[in-house]
Amino acid sequence: MERGVEIGVYNSRGVFMKAQTEGGLQERQLAERYQGYANQVGDRWHRTAAMLRRLARSYTSDARREDINAELTEDLWR
């Protein structure tokens, strides 16, 4: 059930647009948001906090990938 919630939250972002060289700014902001949520509920709801931390890690990973893609795109344009 927790995995289903994670997938639902992740997919709820829907379609989004960004510049090719923007990098992972949007994803880092989402990671910070979910990490903040995890920090707020962590003392009382451990499993919910763990799920929110997994979401934050997923968005952090996406941000790194987007940064790399943006850097490669910039290198190709030079």
C-alpha cells in the first residue's frame, strides 16, 4: 500500500515542462518539500516519514539526472 501511495504522489506531478538546460531545480524543490514533510511527521508517524523520505530521495536522484542531462546538452551546443 505504501508503494502505491508513493507511485501516486510521484505521478500526480503530471506533465511538466522545463528548459533543456534548466537542470534539476524543480526536482530539488520537490525533494526539499517531501523531506520537510518527513521531518514534521517523523516523531509520530515513522512509516509515513520513511515513505516521504523515499519520495525525497527519488526526487533528489531525478534532480541529479536532470543536472547531468542539462550539462550534456550545454556541452553539445558549444
